[in-house]
Amino acid sequence: MLQINRERFLSDFEAVSQFGTTEEGGVSRPALSEPDMAAREWLKNQIEAAGLVYSQDTAGNQYGRLVGDDNSRVILTGSHLDSVPDGGRFDGALGVLASLEAIRTIKESGKVPPISIELVNFTDEEGTLLGLMGSRAVIGQISPGEFENPRGGRSHFISSLDRAGLTESGVLNAKRNDITAYLELHIEQGKRLLAGSTEIGVVTAMVGIRSYTLHFYGQAAHAGTTPMNERADALWAATAFIQRAKDHIMANYTPGVVNFGMIEAYPGAFNIVPGEVVLAMEFRHGSDDAMDDMAADLLQLAHEVTNTDHLSLTVENAATIHPAPMNDRVIEAVESACSQLDLSNMRLLSFAGHDAQSIAQVALAGMLFVPSVEGISHNPAEYTAPDDMVNGANVVLHSLLALCDELV
Ligand code: HGY
Ligand code: MN
Ligand code: MN
């Protein structure tokens, strides 16, 4: 049975992990940062060395194509090389390299696929710019309005595009119409596979994600001379809201989640009562209807907390990503590959967002997971064992072969 080249795959993974490597053993490779640009250049060289056709679109997505009999449409497969700040080595990069290795193995076997198979590295999956930027650009789902208040801030967004030689209009004009199917390998970033000693997770759907920027306004004041009962402290308001929001979501929307990943207090000094707080809020659920209700409840809580003299609130929506079911034909192709490889597998809902949920809106999309030790992710301690990495890459290989037969 065809198998990937284990040594080449694992050494490629070690090589790409050097870009943005951190002392704690993770990577910090935010989209279009210097380390990400270096990793992208490395990937381009690997694609060309493999004899695949390299290209890059106007949203910065990188491709490596194995041309098939019918080159008018493709099975796309890959993930993302960008990381969260101070994250782990495996999130995204594992999928890009596994797909590269699977395509190389198919090419070396001499098989010409009935339709082209193309590797992809999507730009800004992690949302340090926009959020699923590359994959949403490919389906034409980015609106110009998003550029005003991007998740990573406008000046960072523009300087990052400039570094990569990209433009806002280019991001808006990267739509493709030739994707027949999409397959992505990713680490689970949770503990369910470990709990069941299961080798492969077959993703059935992934949750939606909504992001908001909240500005709490109070009155900056002297931290010593202002009596406690006369303060309009913006940070008191924001932290009261955070606690109430957490309790409300846990009580009413589990397994949905809410997170407050960034907070800034201004002017920002030991001896000034904060007059303004900027708070990043993100929540997730498998249903858009439930997220409509979560949004209404959360914003009502925020307004209740600021409904007093000298306190006020403004809210900006930063990104909306819809839940997405995976396609049954791709799910079955992954499960048949697991059976061929004698790998245990189970179906899972993904609570992480992925590029697959963008592509699922225009093509037959599917994902598979391999175990994350202790479920840790978005953390330098993120780890997946080499055997699990290789299992995942072999499942990608045989799923692609199955899809070639299935989709002709
Ligand atoms: O945030 C996520 O779910 C993914 O890691 N981008
Ligand atoms: Mn990821
Ligand atoms: Mn991630």
C-alpha cells in the first residue's frame, strides 16, 4: 500500500518549525509577519523542488498543483502556516506539510490524477489580520467594510499587506470557481481522541465564530483623591461585564463558548482611574440561531453594566464566521482511508474554526484530526506524536486517491 515518505515529511516539519521558533518550543508566526514571510518562501521552494506548479493569488494564498487529466478543476488540500502569537508548532503547519507530502507521494508513484490536486497555504487563518482571510477571499466572502475594523487593527492590517506586496482590492478579487473538493488535516486541539484512544477524528461540522470590539467609556480621574463611590471606572465596568457574560453563557448556551482574549485600559498608569477600556470578545456555537441569541444577550448585559451616569459603551462587529457541515462524500472517503490503513476513527464536531468552513460553502469539504497531547493548543506546549502525524498524512494520501476515483 502506498505510504508517505516518513523521514522527508518529519524533517520538513522540523524545518518549517524554525521560522518564528520561540524559546518555549513553540512558534510565533502571525500572518505576513517576517517569520511567516520566511516560511512562505521556504514553502515556495519546496513546492518547486517537488516539481509542482507554484502560484500565489491576490489574497496571498500559496498553491502547488499536480496537474491532472482534467486541469479545469481541482481537489484542494492544505491548511495554514500562520500561527497565533506565541503559539504551537502544529496548528496549521501539520496540515500544509501533510498535504504537500501526500501530493509528492502521488506524483512519485507516477499516477496522473483524473483532476488536478492542489496544495494550499491559506493566508491569515488565525485572524491576526481579518480571520480566515485567505479562504474567505477564495470564496468571495470578504466585504470592504471589514477592512475598517479588522480583528488585528487597521494599521497592522495595512502594514502586513504592504510587507507581502498585497492590496485590499487584491484581497477582494481572489475568488476561484474551480474547486471541486477540499481536504484538511489538523490537530484536534482538544482531548476527545485521547479520551477514546482513537487515532483519527473525522470532522462532521465546525462551529461558527463571531467577534466584537467593545469600548467601555468612564471618566479618567486621580487614583488617590477620587472617593471610591464617585468613580466612573471603565475597567470596573468591563470586568463586571466579563464575569456576568461568562456565567450567562455557561448557564444558558453550553457547549457554546465565549472568550475575552484582549483588554486594554487607557490612559494606562498606576495612578489614573481608567477612562476607557477596549475589550475583544469572541463567541462560538454550532448554530447561527443560537449565536444570534448569544449576541443579543451579551450586548444587553454590556449595556446594563454601563447604564449609569458617566459610563457608556460602543460596540463594533469585527468578524462573522458561519458554522459549516462537512460533506458526507468526503467524510466517507476519509473513513474508508482509515479502514484501509487500519486506523481507529470517530466522528467529531470541531469547536475550532478552520479554513474548511469557508471552502465548504462552495465545494465538497472535509477535515480530519489527529490527537493533541493533553488537548493543549494555541500554546508553545502544543504537541502531536510523530506516529500520529504520519498516520494523518497517510489518511490524507488515501483520502485524496479515493476522492480522485469518486469525483471523476
Ligand atoms: O480560533 C480558531 O478556532 C482557529 O485556531 N483559528
Ligand atoms: Mn488552525
Ligand atoms: Mn489556531
